[in-house]
Amino acid sequence: MNDCIFCKIAKGEIPSKTIYEDEMFRVILDLGPATKGHALILPKEHFANLYELPDNYAEALMKVARKVGLLMKDKLSCDGLNLVQNNGEIAGQTVFHFHMHMIPRYEGDGQVIGWKPGEPTGEELEQIQSEILA
Ligand code: AMP
Ligand code: ZN
């Protein structure tokens, strides 16, 4: 992907504020942070989204998230942490190179990351379960 900005950032061709790096991933500070320390985990190879992410990357990803999450807790003294990962425009994805958001949370930070809960009946949940398992 010649024109993918996250490929260039992940490979170090475009400078970024890197807070963690290994052979597979680079973790950078988001340029439009929701909170102090908002970071993005970028694989160094191009995968558009979660569906394309190979198992070895998927397995290594959570280890990186945990490592960086502990770093944030220790160094930024955040009170909580959201992991957010958008796939597809409807889900809010704007850059089509897989990335996982790490959003440190602070008491009173005023951010809202969530959804409006539905109220399905037991039958509706069963119907969805059978659709998925069919
Ligand atoms: P998403 O909406 O999940 O695709 O997230 C894209 C994120 O990338 C947003 O939070 C942007 O602020 C961030 N972003 C876009 N371009 C850059 C960049 N060059 N460096 C750092 N973060 C970026
Ligand atoms: Zn890319």
C-alpha cells in the first residue's frame, strides 16, 4: 500500500511520537487525542482491518496493549483505559490500516465512549444467537 499514511508511520518513513516499538508493531500518540496519552497500535505490515489481521498479529496485539497499558498507568497515572478498534466506515473507521486506540481515562475527563443500550427480549437474543451459530 504505497499511499497508506499508517504504513509510512509504522515503518518509520514519516516521523511520529512513538511510545513503543517492536518487530511487529509501532505505538504512536494520536494527533487528535481524546485524552492525554491517547495512542494507536499500528502493525508494521498493511492490514485494512480486523478481518485481515493474521493470527500471529492478533495474538501479539493484546500483549502490546497490556504492556503499553501498564506503561500508561505507571507514567501517566490514568484512572482507567479504553481499548477501541473501529472496522468499517459505519463503525467510525477513517484510516484503513488496522489500528487499535488506547485511550487513557482520567476522573472528570469529560469524554464519552459508549453506546445506547438496547432492551432485547430473551427470544430476540435467542434468535440472534441462532443466526450466528447457524
Ligand atoms: P479511526 O477513526 O479509528 O480510523 O481512527 C483514526 C485515528 O487516527 C484518529 O484518532 C486520528 O486522530 C488519528 N490520526 C490520523 N492521522 C494521524 C497521524 N498522521 N498521526 C497520528 N494520528 C493520526
Ligand atoms: Zn497501511
